[in-house]
Amino acid sequence: MFDTVKTSDLSHVGKNGHREDTIEKLTGEAMYVSDMLLPGMLHAQLKKSPHARAKIVKIDYSKAAALPGVRAIVTGDELDYRLGLYVVDKRILARGEVRHFGEAVVAVAADTAEQARAAVDAIEVEYEVLPPVLHHMDALKDDAPLVHPELGSYDYMAAAFTPKPGTNIANHTKLRKGDVDKAFAESEWIIEREYSCPSVQHVPMETHVAIVQWGKGDKVNIWSSAQSPFTVRNLFCHAFGLSHSQVRVQVPYVGGGFGGKAGIGIEPLCAVLSRKAGGRPVKFQASREEEFSLLPCRSALTYRIKTGVSATGKIVAQHMTMYWDSGAYADYAVNVTRASGFSASGPYEIPNAWLDAYTIYTNKPYGTAYRGFGHVEFHWAVERHMELVAQAIGMDPFVFRLKNALRPGSLTMTGEEITEHTGNVIKCLEEAAKAICYGNLTDEEKARQKKTGWKIGKGVAALQKAPAMPPFTATSVVLKMNEDGSVLVNLALTDYGQGTYTSVRQIVAERLGFPLEKIKVAFESDTDRDPYDWQTVASKGLLLSGNAAILAAEDLIKNAYAVAGEILHCNVCDLGHDGDKIFIKHHPKKSVSFASMAVGHALPNGNGVGGPLIGVGRYIAQGLSNLNKEDGQGNPAIDWTYGAHGIIVEVCEETGEFHVLKIASVYDVGRAIHPEIVRGQAIGGMLQGLGTAICEGYIYDQQGRLLNPSFTDNKIPTAKDLPLEIECFVVETPQVDGPYGARGVGEHSMISVAPALGNAIQKATGAEIMHMPMRFEDVWRALRHKDPIDNWITKSPIGSCRSAPEARPNG
Amino acid sequence: MKIKVTVNGQLYERDVLEHKTLLRFLREDLGLTGTKEGCGMGECGACTVFFNGKVMNSCMILAVEADGATIDTIEGESRGPSLTDIQKAMEKNNSVQCGFCTPGMVMSIKELLQNKAKPSIPEIKEAIEGNFCRCTGYVQIIEAVLDVTGRSKEKGELKHV
């Protein structure tokens, strides 16, 4: 909508307006759930599994129950509920069997957190330890233990997913396009490689936290650091058999999400404790260690790609197999598999494609959505593969990419035709290359290389992502005019830092023709008061809610015009307005103020007309379809955001150390609604992507215990890890059905950072790295053609990490 | 144990448990929830406060150790209606996303600027190294420091191509 209007003709859209949520965050006034205390509130603590796989033989909490302050103790045996968005496979507390290290087994609520902790310590759980299945490739073997023997009895979304009962495969996504065998037979070159990456933690600075009060008459109030209040409510009601009118979910400020707070989380746990404690509110906040091992992470991936290339360097066939490690529960991870499946080639045209993508259960903490929704992981493979294929066929990798990139007229792997409005990945690639002077070293770089002895290399990598969501995903926005003619915006899309509310505010102000100061977006989301939004995920918020906001603004104006026509005795079609009033266009002095109509207008004789002014906007994704489960064909993408990263790196060949000298990022955002917010997303995601690329990842011992669930042993990038230079670019090919032409970019900045770095390291030194993260020792080994150390499940019984369970003084 | 502690210029006398951290004392006993807990292990800096004039992680200090000390928290900044210069610069430079690291970040920047009027970019990075931020990628925070020290020209911008 309004995609062709020039930014220079717009008043608010495209400008760097004030962010409404900043002052309270800068002063410490912003209240997060972790700051909240309710009268009579209890504190919850958990007894967690020390084993990756074990039978729960006996739980004795008699001593704990007798301790002071203890108000409720709950075990899995008394909770016959399952939770899940796509595959309903998770219990609130482990029941009968534990499936991963750190899984919750018993929950306690007490007057203070100390009392709850003391009670947890007094609980005795007897386990019969079973051999775990830890590596997802081992889980596919015939004799592998089954993580979910009862998989066949679980509910799941049958239109999209295919679990394989009797195996550890929670979902098998297929994609078949063209004739792969014939195309391989005709290929000049065939190159096959395998790439991998471990599980990674989201690390929101505020760990998961919820307060739940299960009141009398089964009225449940939930306050949660959740991304998606309506999905929390929906899944909660399904699990407990409650009506949606009995459950209210409120989300105040949220300290980061990145996908880890999508779906449902710890709310049911607090709820069952509250119910057992007679309705007192119960708060649970995950410790940082629990954030790593109790709460979900990003799935590990092994991705095998076989590519057939013609004599002219065109990809003619590609065979792709993705093995996604979902850990112990696959509820959300199956959709990562599905979304990665339909996008698995990256932004390249593959005329003949064959893909199998498996979601695989293992006895490890479970996977979920994480910024990029699989695309960070598989673009690592695809964009390293493009580099290695180009090298094998003797073509420059950049030229090879351009030759195979999607362009108007190309068909995606699901058969969707790319048009000139879809976005321009070729331009993104070209700009990224230009920004780093790809292909040669500048005189300055040559001098630096000579001085330091470290080799400088440059690499690029492209990216694509569309929102992964049900094809009928919908949202709504309600505008309410206040007595003074200002406007309150209500929506249940949440803003946990990404700045969408600021952009929605700009869009509303633009469409209403009001000054920005007159528009307020209500910050806290509330399922009892806000209109529906599915989830805040998938980089779909700006597009869907932005369109709904435009429609709501138009509705508000239409409703105001109808009242004004009545007051001014004129045709509605003759009316115009500014930020204060509606007037007759040919008699501009004849006007009525918005303020005087906002809550109902009083005529001079006291008669009332109109009523409170409200505007409603609804938007539902258009033209999308379920993908055919046999061949993956269909239209899954409301919009594709393309992009590219260019990286300059210097590497010490002796030690494997490297510095990132520059990163350039380019995304085709359609239109940058708020350029500084776009830049904030670009840089924030880039550094998160660099964390994934250089240092982050879960390490387990052979019993499946997570060895590095802390910031001591699992670093995230600090300010000192920033590249020396960062440049952010946008291409603006308008999205025809985007608000003012915009498309989402929240996740994209994290994608393809790692392969751009891997490609640059290879260019500098020849090191072929196939596994991320690329730690200095990995570069050193690759340079010496040594196999990477697979210490993601370490060979030693006790890892080198200081926080290894055995190394802790108190067990 | 009884302690006397001056927080944001106000003297408090409280009975505290020996094992209670200064962070929890500030948040739970005094209701000063602007200071956040990100890890509880002294790694992330979300709980940064001034302790006798130096920034420290309040999760690593026991409340009883603060007996007689002077503490300054984020609530002590911007008294009155307007923001401090650092806060204004962070507001202007889009330095805040989810906001959970922000109070600690403000304290570390304040200490930096107390010690050095015009810190270099490496010095700014060094000063906020102990404050983890998962959202912003730090750049717009660094730019706020450049701005408040009169170097807004060194700031980057989104380039349209």
C-alpha cells in the first residue's frame, strides 16, 4: 500500500522520529515482568534432571513439603497435559521419563525464593539412568533409543507436518522440482559437501519470566515476558481445556526475545503451582543457567548438498538433505525444518531440486525459533557451498552467485515466480561487493598485510528469508481517538526492542495526516483489551500490522468524516482534514475539530451526534497456500527480503587468529520506515550473527550434560568484538503489498554473516571451514588440513569448562 | 544484620540477610528495579551501579558489604523532569532496543566520562565491554558517547543505494 509514493513526499515515513519507549528504558522506569511483585506472590524453583535420559523411579518430596514457607509442590504425575504449537509433544513437567539434561521434574512454590530453593534441595528423585541418544545422526540409526516412543499418539498440524512414529523423526519435509536424476546426468560438474553447526542460545538479557494467578472460577491471569500473548493464551486454553474468555495474558516490556519467547513457555508451570497454592500468584524467573538448559535453544544442523553445474556455470540440479537436531521436543522446531526446506537453496534458481529435511529428536535441550528461523544455519551451508562449488569449477564465487541468483522470471524451489517487485538480490550482492572492494586488495590493505604478516581476505554471501507462518496469518489494529483529538493505537504485536511500534506510529501518523506527537502506541499488550495478533515472529510484524494500521487509520477518518458531514451539513466527499480539524474543502473556514467529535459531538442545542471515534484495521496474508506435502510446491511467502554481507578479514596463518576488519550489510527492505531503527536491526543482527560465527555453541559431555550453560563458558560478543568498520546499506524495491512498500528485516541481519566470514577466511588463507563457529583453533586446524575437533559432544567425560557439573564444589 | 547505606543521596537503615546481594537489596528491599539482573554471576553488567564512586556489578557484592557505602543507581540519574546528557544522547542516537542492559550501560558510560572528557572509540569499547547487549550491536551506544562528547560527525548512517 502506498508503495509508489516517494519518501520525499512523506511527512513521517522514512524519517528518524523519536522512539516512544526510550525514556522509560533509559531511566529504569520501564517495568518488565522480572520487576513485578504482586500481593501474596509466591516464588517458584525447580528440581531439574541431572541426566539426559532416565526413568523417574520415585519422587519423594515429603521432607520438602514440611519446610517453612512451602505452599505447593507439583510433579509430572499429576499433570496430564501436553503443550505445543505444531507438534503437541511436551509436558509441563517430565512424566515417567526425563528426556534432556536440565528438564524440569518437580516444581515448588514458596513464600520466598530461598525457601523454594531449600525445598528443591530436600526433594529426592530416584532415576534409572538410560543410555541417551545425543547426536542427531546417531538418532537415525535403526538401534537408536526412541526419544518419544509414543510419537504416533501426539496431535500435530497435519496440513504441514509429517512425523514418523517408531523413529526419532518428528517431521519429514519433502520438496521435489523437475527431474534431478536427468539433470545430474547432464551436469558438467557434480560437487557434494557437508556442513554443520551446533545448538546456540538466544540470550535475551531478560531471562524467561512469568507470573500466573489461577483465580477462583478458573479465571487465569498471566503476566509474561512472551513474544506472542495471543498464542500463549490459545495454547494455554487448549492444554487446560479452558475457554479463551477465562484466560488473560498481559505482556509489559520484554527484555529481548529473538524467537526464544515465541510460542508458549513457562506460563503453564506457574499456573499449576498457583492452582495448587489456592490461587496465590506464582512467579518463576529462569536463572541464566536455566535459560540455557531448561528453556529452548536453536537446533543444530547437518546439511549435505550435492550440486550439478553446467559447462557455463549454471546450477542445473541440487540434492539437499537437512538433518535438524530438535533436541528432546520438536514442537516448534518442525516448522524451522519446514521453513528452511522451502528456502533451502538460498536466493538462487535451482531448476531441478530434491530436498529431504528431517527434524530429529535427541536427548538434549530442545530447539525452537531463533532469529532467522533456520536460515542462519542453512545459509552457512549454502553460501559456503556456493564458494566451494565456484572454486571447484574455476569460476569467481561472486560471478557464480550472480549467474545463479534469482531474478524476475525465476522460479523458486516451490514454484513461485519472482517478479520485479519481489526484491533485488543481485543489487544487494553488487553493493556488498562494492563496499568491501571485493576481488582485490587496496594499497592500504596491501601495506597492512605487509606490516602485520596477517593475510587479508574478502568474502561475500547472499541471503533470503520469507516469514514462516500459517498461510492465513492475520492481525488487527484499533485506533481510539482521545478527548483532545490525539490517537491511541492498540495492537497485540509486541515490541521487545525491535522498534516496530515506532514504525507503526509513523505509519498511523502518515496516513491520518497527524503530527507524530498526537499518536501513542500503547506499550503493554493485553489479550483482554487488544485486538488479535497471531505472534510476534517471522519478521512479519511491520508488513501485517503496518497494513492493518493503514486500514485502521482510513477507517477512523471515514468514521470522523461521517460525523463531520452531519455537523457541517455537507457531502462527505467535499471534506478534507488536517491534524486538528475536518473542513469543507471549498469553504475551509467551515470546520469541526477532531477534539470536539472524539468522544461524541454536542450540537449547539445539546443534541448529540456521532460517538467515540474508533478505527479498525484487519489484515490477513494474501495468496499463500499450504505446500503440497509430497513435492513441496505452493506459495509460502508473503514477502522475500533479500540481502548480502561483505566481510574483510585478516588472519594469522601461524595461530589461526583473525580480526574482522569490515562488514558491509545490504538488504532490500522495500522502504526504510525509520532508517535508524533499520540500522539498529542491521548492526544488532550482524553482531549476533558474528557471535554464532565465531564463538557461540552448546558443548555436551558424553552423558549429555550441558557443559557451558553460562556467560563464563559461552560468550556472546561484547563491544570489543565489533569489526573495526561497519557499513549499512538498503536497497528499496517497493513491496507492492507492504505498508508504504516496506518489508521485514528483523531477522535477516543475522543471516549469512558466518558464511561471508568463512569465505573471507578461505580467500585469505585457503582454509576450508565446514563447521561453524569458526574459533581460532578451528581456523588453525583447517589450515593444516586437520579434521575439526567435534567437541560439541566432547570426547572427554569431563569437559574443559569450569562449570562442568563434576567440577562444581556442591555437585 | 543491620546496615546503613546511602542510595542516590538518601540514607537507608535496613535489616538484611547476610547472603543477600546488593542487587537484590536494591531491587527487593528498596524497590529500585531499574538495576537489572542478567546473569547473577558478574558477567553481563546489567546490574552495574556506582559503589563508593566506582562502577561495580551489584550482583557480586553482598548487601552487608555496602554498610556505610554510597551507592548510585539509575534512579538517581535524571532527577527532575529532564534526562541527563548521556541519556539524551542515547535517546537521540537510537541506542536503546529492549532496554534491559540500558541502565547498567548508562552507569558505565557515566564513569567513563567522569574519567575522560573525550574518550577514543577503543576506550569507549573498553568501558562498556562488561555490559552485554544482545540487541543493538553496541554501535549506536558508542555513537551516543561520541555525540555527547561533541563528535556527532563520526556517526554512521543508513545508506540508500
